[in-house]
Amino acid sequence: MMVSGNDFEGLRAVVTGGASGIGRATAELLMARGARVAVLDLNVDELRDPLVGLRADMGDRDSVNAAIAAAADALGGIDILINNVGIGAIGTVADNDDAEWARVLDINVTSMARASSAALPWLRESDAASIVNTSSIAARNGLPQRALYSASKGAVLALTYAMATDHVREGIRVNCVCPGTASTPWVDRLLAQADDPVAERAALEARQAIGRLVTPEEVAGAIAYLASPLSGSTTGTALEVDGGVTHLRVRPAGS
């Protein structure tokens, strides 16, 4: 359910990986609460005004620099950066070669550094500057068959703390969200690779104490909380939106 309000009125936000899933839900929520929003993604053809869609290859620094500059030009500046872009990986440390390790780490971690670096000149001029990175419960929980993915999201968590420290005196807040397994097209593609997608989905739902997958809108709500000027004293924080995975140990029903 979308939250009404105008706490983002007059602010300019950039969402990477914002054409679908959590990124799309976040872009739409920020816009509904008053922000002007630019979305950076490989495919922005389905985005419509008032969202500003800008094609960007997050694995290429020149492409990211150009897209961030174009976003700042279109919006009249940048107050908020949501580093949401990410890709998945399945397997143990023995199952992905060096090229796949380099590809996943580049998109899931280095792209956030690229986008943040490119946005810093505008963020430094803002009175409500905020960066929110999308990490994962994989950063804090040992998940099976997710070695590479977990390593990348653990790096995002560490990067968030480092960035928050580096830029706190510039008035730029940096936080991250750690979603549980969410019902997104990305997860659907991962499930499609399983031997039994139906059974795998049921297992993922059962893993979360609430008994279902997290919704993109729920993660978007957490991102909006961290990005909002109303959270001006919140920085260097990792907010879990995980259905209780990280801290709850719920016994099976009837036990």
C-alpha cells in the first residue's frame, strides 16, 4: 500500500536499476511523495512521464557519468541517489569462474561506487543529500548456493559504512537496506533455473518467518524512510526488510 505524503517535495532523486522490481517500486513511491525522479537502467522504454528514463550501462564508467549528468540536467540537480542495480549468482565458490566473479562484483559493488562518485558534485550542493544502497540478507546470513552473491552484498554493506563515514561531514547521509527474498522478476528468473521452481519458491517462502516473500513495495517503503529528510539523523544504518530471517527463530506451526 502506497504511503501518502510530501516529505520529498522539491527533491530530485536518481534510482539505478529502476525499470522493474524494487527499483521501479521505489521510483514510483518517491515520485508519489513529491520527488522528481530519474531512472537509470539498460531498458527504459516502458517508463513514462513524469519518470525520466535514462539508458545507462552500470558496468561502464563513461556511461554512468553521462547518465548521472543527464539526470542532474533534467531534474535541476540531485538530492538523492538510490543505488539499487544488481544481478544474481548461484553456486558455491567452486561453481563460478573468474569472469563471473568479476562481472557480478562489478555490477553489484563497483557500479555503486561509479554512480556515487558521479553524483557527489550535486549531492554536495544539496541540503537534503542522501544515498541508499541495496544490500541483502545475504550480507549477514549464510545462504546456501549463494557464495558469489553473498560476497558482493557483504561488500555493499561494508561500502555503505565506509561511505557514510567519508561523507558525513559533507552533509551526505549513506544507508542501506537488506531485503529478504522479494517477489520480483529477478527472483522469478532465479527460480526458473531451479530443478523444481514451485518447490524452490515454497522453500523460500517458508524460510521467512512471515511465511511469504517480501514485496517490492515493502522494500521501497524502507528505502524511502532512509532517504527522507525526516530521517536526517540516520546514517551508516543497515535496515533489514527480511520477513524476520536474520533475527527470528520461529518454531514450526503446532510445535
